[in-house]
Amino acid sequence: MKIKFILPALTEAESAFWRPIKYSLFPPLGLATLAGYLDPSDEAEIVDQHVMPLDTDDRPDVVAIQVYITNAYRSYRLADHYRAKGVFVILGGLHVTSLPDEAAQHADAIFLGPAEASFPEFLANYRAGSPKAVYASDHRTLHGIPPVRRDLIHRELYLVPNSIVVTRGCPFHCDFCYKDAFFKNGRSFYTQTVDDALAEIDRLPGRHLYFLDDHLLGHKRFAAELFAGMKGMGRIFQGAATVDSILYGDLIEAAAEAGLRSVFVGFESLDAANLAQSNKRQNLGVDYQRAIDRLHDLGIMINGSFVFGLDGDTPDVFPRTVAWAIANGITTATFHIATPYPDTGFFKRMEQAGRIQIRNWDLYDTRHVVFQPQAISAAELKAGYDWAYDEFYHWGSIARSSLFHGAARHQLKHFFYAGGWKKFEPLWNMVIQLKRLNLMTPMLEGVLSRVTSQDDVQETTNAMHAAAVEGGVS
């Protein structure tokens, strides 16, 4: 059997001449995970349209397309193209689970929810000549799953080829979370065995890892055992955690000892009413400042996530949020316009209230306003969102934010990391076009080196210089 896995581009804005770095960070790990279930005699390829051209003149036996909301229309066009040639097309992913009736019009089979159990079932059915039209997740476990087919990933095309997932889902159920709907029928959070996770880590070359888990600290015992096993492996890694998990016990200290150097934190809003309305209970009554101080004391950089346009937001939310993030030394910030993804509680509330204004899925990218906000106009929301990014990543703001850490802390790496992420996009584009992103990985490792004392500042400077020389960019 010949099977082709495709991740269509998530945005129409891409061209052969401009490739934003955020779409060249991670390989499509979900598709590579499914490929692990194939037989050795099967022929497989993974095509990520963000980093490579897509040839549609071929005729494999099966085409499997991963569908997100902003690539849904492109996914459907591809599916229709291959089906017209007699190819068996399967569609899966977040958008398919959210709107199965829509997706089913373009597929021979659709997959609802995670596919650790349903994809092997499909393979058996297909080989027997009796595939089903719908495969739903009914048994959720990561125990004994086959190794990810990393041989199908073109590592040189990604800044962070060593992405890894050791859990699925999240223990929380935020009202606006697109992924929460993906796990709605069955267990919403589960983990690998620690031994399997450590074995997967051991397979990865180099030092740097990025855990793509929604909440790496979500299962306390698993996380503690994972970090204990990683201690001494010489790894540096990034991941995501909630504010409350940063404050309980000494788990974040164990993560830092294992190599955690940067963490994505969903602050989302500084308004308690917004948090309550969004069912973001893990943030309610939690001391943001204490969590920030704890991370900075450990030399861990923060990527803060913020949502604009919730019902409690008025026009002052933009300067207030940005000023807070700068004053607290947030290294990088990800701003979002509140987006009511289909099948979420947020969408259902907005739909019932008649506040959904746009149903063009291409615009459901958290950069466009698709519903009617309550205390602010749509135009003000869009303008404020754009202003927030410009202001936060202004050179003056980056410099002021780096000063939060004090001379003995990680001012230098804050400045380089924040500036490098947003201010050097032409350089990133050039490296992407040359297909040499792997040359930048040593520099990333240098910037992520640990800094917790005055003496370490010079060590970080030396590490960054050495990484630049090693990567051939000095």
C-alpha cells in the first residue's frame, strides 16, 4: 500500500518567496505518529506544504489529510482532487471532529478525535476491502504505541525538528479551547509511560527539545518521574504549563533541573470576570506575579499568551495588558483575538446570541474579528490587537522588558530571544529559502542556556558566540 500524508498550508499568505518562521518551527508530528502504524512493506511519505512543494499529479492508494480550521478549504480541494482520480481519501484533525458533516462531503472516511486506536482499525479494514466511513476514538491510551516515523521528517527544513509529545489533551476545559472539543468523547487527558517517553527522547539527536504537549505539568506524578529521568541527560527544552502548576510543590524546580528553559503560559486575561466566563478556573485566584517571579528565579523565560475581545474587555485592555507584560519581563507574547471555534462552548454562546458575524474558516486564525464583541467595536478590537504586537515588540519595549531581570539575570538572552523572534523575519526567510534552518539550532541552544546568577551572564555570552560559530553564522 502507498499512503501519502499531507498537511496543507495553514494560511493563503504564504508564497514561494516568503515563509514566516512560525510555520517552519515544527514538523507534522501527528502524521508521523500515524505512519508508525504502517507495515514495513507499506510505502509512505509526509508532505508539509509549509516547507515543501506539494505534487498532486501522483496517484497513491490512500491520501490522509490533517485538517485545521484555517486550512479546511484547501484540504477539501485537495481531497476532491484525489477522489476524482479514484484515490481513497481520509480526513482527520481538529476541524473534522468539530464539523464532521461538513468534512464527510469531501472524504471516503473521516476520523473523529485522536486516532491511536482508530487508525490501526482503519488499516485493517482497508486491507480487508471493507473500510468504514466514520472512525471515532473509543479507546485512548499511549501505552505501547509504535515509535514516531521520524525517518519521514525532513529535519533540515525545521528550526525545531526535535518536537515531541508525551501526553494527549489537557485536564482543564476552557470555554474557548479548540482542542477541548477534540477530546470530548472519552478521556480528555492521558500520558505515555515514563519509560516510553524517555526512550523517545533518547532517540532524538542534539540537545534541544520542544514538548508540544498542551500541559506538560498536567499529571504531577508523570511529570515528576519524567523530569527525574531526564536529569543528567544534558537536554534543554521548552514546553507549556498553567499558572497554577508553576506554583504547586517543587515540580517547576524539577523541570528546571531537567533542562526547562522556556515555558508557554496561558495568562489569557488580567480580568477575573473574563477568566470565569471562559471557564479558565486554573487561573482564578492565582497569583500571576508569584508565578512569574518563580520562573525568572529559575532562569526560565516566559512566552505569555493573551486573548483580546472577551466580554469584559474595553478599549483600555490593550495598553493595560502590554504594559503589564513589559513590566513583568515577559520574554515573548502571543496575542490572540478571541475566536469562537466551532463546537466549543464559546461558539455555542456566540451563535445563540446571534453574535457570529463571519463563517469564512480562513479568517478563524485569531488575527481577524469574526464575531461581535460586547464592550468594544470590531474595528477597535482589530486595531488594538495589531497595536499590541507592534508595541510589545518595539525595540524600546524589548529593552525595557529585559531590564526587569536585573544585571545578574538573563537580560542578554531576553533581548536576543525576543528580538530574534520578531525583528529578524527577513533573515529567517532567507535561511528558510536556503533550506538551512538546521544551522540555526545551535544558536537557539546558546540563547536558551541557563542564566540564574551574575556569573552566568558571561557564560551565556560565550555559549551564544560558540553556537553562532558552530552554526556557521558568525
